[in-house]
Amino acid sequence: MFLLLVSGAQSQRTPFDAREATIGSIHHSLFSGLNSCQDVVSSFLARIEKLNFHVNAIITLDKNALCEAVILDEQLGIGNATQSLFCIPILLKDNYDTADMPTTGGNLALAQSQPLIDAPSVSALRRAGAIVLGKTNLHELALEGLSVSSLGAQTVNPYDSTRTPGGSSGGSGAAIAASFAVFATGTDTVNSLRSPASANSLFSIRPTRGLISRTGVIPISYKQDALGPIARTIEDVAAALTVMADVGFDPSDNTTALIPPSSVGVNYLASLRAFPLETLRLGLITTFFNRTAGSETTPVSSAMDNMVMRLRAAGVTVVPITSSIYNSSAILAVYDTQRYEYQESMDAYLSQPSLGGSHPSSLKELYAANSSKGGGKFLVIPSQYEYVTTSLASSPANSTYSTVQCGIRNLTLALQETFRQNDLDALIYPEQINLVVKIGWPSQSGRNGILAAVTGSPVVTIPVGFSNATTSALVGVPIGMELLGQPWSEQKLLNIARAIEMLGTVRIAPRWANEIVEVGNMTRVPVLYPNTGNIPKQYPVGVL
């Protein structure tokens, strides 16, 4: 534990208000002389210090954040503030490698694992002027959607303290909903960017497989892993994607060789404009709903029905897609590749020369640490590790793996045919057929992310509504919609999402996050790592 001293000297400047701040609003404050970069960074750090107890979203803070703000203020003073993310405070999911902070995956066995270099995506964000405030909690090793870990404990949904924030990037989702940063990074193997965006009234994008290099990020699946941002506006998602994709071809991640020339160097923010809704054809996957009436399912169906009605009123042609091939449970059961790829991927990550500090050197060693004397090092959620246990005996060399790959190819062709036959611009459906689950549930049930995950398709998540307010959810529980496009259609999807965003504001901040937090004359911000004081009894730390 150490303390980071935050100067609160405001001179004659107006105190910066971090609530719902965007890239545009921060740049306006900086370039008009209303605030310094130190003001901006201090404001976000103060919010984390005072309000993080509501959600437990942060694992660690970066001790260099304010020093970087001082340097950027010097650049600002001489008119050299040209980067697209100049002085934009961001958070990283704690499975992104950083040379100045451990990369833990929320796992006690990796608490001292220290990368020697930043992940390429992190380097790109820093080059663009972003200031990394710290790292967010996640579901342990990103293996489920509850966002509870042996190192970071349980992250809580900022809209309903009885519920999870989705996951596995739940710390990122909860933190951005609470205005702890402008945007955060996430990863997505099945649902993990889109689930927390949906559950926290946020936007996200899972890009086409290969658009963003995955090097330097704790892996699960070569076939399914993807990186992307989570933010409060589609403009900030577009700005973040532009920078993260700027890595381009990376020989350490050969999926980046798939990037077509038309997707190289695209400025998604500069190209952002509302898609003409009256020309839009969207396919509504009707099999991705649970129409059985109930307190957990009806709010989702109602929010989606209301959004479809608004789209049709705006001139959108909505085409029902009723094919039985679109069954999320069946696709997940048959085509999920992570059980075959996890061991090979983790062994490569843990044995790389650029990973320093104390850490296991293989997946088997990592799990062996769980039964060491003195207590286990892993959170025990039986359903979470079914495919991990399987992965220790499975590999891409298994005969069934080739059968799975063949099935994925057929599903991908069927998806393309759905687009062609119906002349579609995109597909829409709820991210989750039920509200985000309560804390203590064994898994994050009812999610629809697997279709994009196995086909490598790009998806934008859009807030579409809330459930009714309750005593534990004062503005209701957020509900999100997925917008799935054909490969390399990120710009089109972002433009469609922008047009939908402009139909009317859906996002509402959590009630408690409306509090104004003053920096004060001197604030001491503790590094919140490790943090193991908030694990529910249903999730003991013990032997796997």
C-alpha cells in the first residue's frame, strides 16, 4: 500500500465536473482555459476515492497518472496539445499488460505478475495522449460474466446493489457508468464487452476479429478473443476504437493480417455521421428472446419492443428473422472454442519473456497453485471452470475441434446468407434475454453474445431502456441491444448506432453517481490493490 498525493490547487480555474464527461467536453475545458489537465485527472481520482465503495470496480491505481498530467499541462501551455485523446482519463481492464502496474486477471496467483512492456493497444492509447488512471476488476481470468474475483472481490452493479454488473469486463462497465473515467477497455470472448455495456447503460463495440491486436492481453481463445472500448457515448467509442485499431498489423497476432485495406487507418470518429434511418433494413432475431412473462424477462422484451416501435416510426424497415439456427444456447454448447484453445493460449502468455515478476509459467502450474498449503488462490464457482478443466485435457489437436471449426464455418455462411436474402444492413436483438443476474447466482445466464464471438462479426451495444424502478434499483436496471454487422462494417455500425442514439436519450446515470465530488486542498488516494473484502459467502476463496 502506498499513497498518491493529489494536488488540489485550483488557482482561479473553475473546478472540473467529471460527471458524464466526454472527450469533447474535456477538450473544451482544456483548450478554452477553464481547466488544466491536472484538474481533470484530480477530479476523476477524487471520484474513485470517494465513490468506489458503491461498486468495488477498481483493483489498482496508476501512481504515474498525475505526473503525466503535469507533463501534458506543459504541452498545453506551449500549444502542443494535438493528440486525439489528449488528457483523457481512461481505465484498463486488468488483463491488459502494463509496464507500470501488475496485470493480474483478478487472480491471486498473478498478483505479482509484472509485464515489462505495455500491450500494443495500451501503447497506442498512451501515444494518443490518454492518461491511464488504473485498472478495473473483472471476472477472474475473464472466465465468466459475474465480475467476481479472488483478488478484486465482487463488483456491484451501480444501478442495483443486489445485482452483478455483467462481465467479464464488469469493473470497466461499473466504473464508466459511475464516471470514474471517460472510457475503459474490455475484452470479449463470448459476451464480455457487451454484457457490462448492456447492464450499465453504456455503448461498446466488439470489432471484427483481427481489427485490434490482442498481443499483451491475458488470453482465453485464439478464435474468439476480441478487444474494445466501453463508453457513455457512441462518439467516445468511435474515438477509442480509432486509436486502438491504429496498431494495424501485428506479427505477434496474425489475425491482424486479415485487415482489408479499406479498414486500415480509418478515423471512426471523423467519419461518424447519422445513418439515414428511412433507408435502413434491420433484421430482428426473434429466437433471441424469452417471451415467457416474468419479472426478469418481461422488462427486456418490453424495452426491445419499444425500441423496435421507435425504429419503425423513424422509417426503419425491421424484418423478423425466425430461423431456428439462431439459438444462443445451442451455439454456445456446440461451437464455443475456448475449451480447446485456453491451455495453449495461456501457456504462451505465461511463458513469454516480456512477463516479469512472480507468476506461474503455465496453465497447469497456475491451477496447481490452487491446492497449495495455506489456502487456495482461486474463486470457486463450479460452473465457471467446466471448460477450464476440459481444456487441461483438450487441445486444437482433438478430432472434435475440427468438427467444431467446420460447424462455425457453416454458421458463418448461414449468417451471410441471412444478410443477403433479406438485404439487411444489420441484425438486432437483446444482449441478454433477462435482466443482469443477482449477486450469488452461479452464472450470467441468458446472454446472446456467442453468435458474434464464433463468427468474428462486429457488434455495437446500445442502451435501449430500463426495467421499472424498485427500492434497490432507483432508476431501474439497464437493458441493452446488440447491433451486429458483416465483417469490417464497423463504420457503418457506428453510424447506425449514432442515428439510434439521436432518436432520444436513453442513458441515465446511477442515482448516487450524480454526487459532485470536490478535490479539496490535498486528497490522498490509496491504491486499492489487493482488495479482497467483498466476496459473497456463495463465492469462497478456496481449493478448486
